[in-house]
Amino acid sequence: MGGHLPAGTAFRAATAGRGHCTAPHTGARGATVQCHLATLKACAAWRIHITVTIKASTGTLRDQANITSVTPGPRTGNTTTTTTTKITTKITR
């Protein structure tokens, strides 16, 4: 699994529940994170957690991840996912 960090973010950490991630140094901007995962059984899932800091106080971040495998899956059109996150500022006193 790999993905390019969205504009306006800086890398903090990456972890994979069953595998390991190759990531840039903390604070890197515009970098790519690669996670190498264990074999996935049918109907199972992996959990990957990537943490970034953001520069903006409002707006929207759009991120895309791409999956590749040495063993081709039966559905070749489902190897990319996109997530959109709305950024809001919460002021606490």
C-alpha cells in the first residue's frame, strides 16, 4: 500500500497492524508512505494508521492510497481508495 501525502501536511508517523511501513522523516512534506503488509485472508482487512500535521485551520484534505500485490486479485478495478477530510478549528478555553 502506498500513498503520497496531501499538500499542506507534514508526516508524523505510520503504523500497520500486520506489517511495517517505510516512511519519510518526521516533518517531511509531500512525501510518500509505503506499507508492506502480511498475507491477507479472504474477507479480512488490514489497519494502517498514518498521522500528519496540517498547516491549514479550515478546508478539505483529499488523500489517495494505491494497493499492489504480487498475487493479482480477481477484481483489478478496486486497488485505489480516496478519503476526504474536512478541516475545522475548535477553540477550547
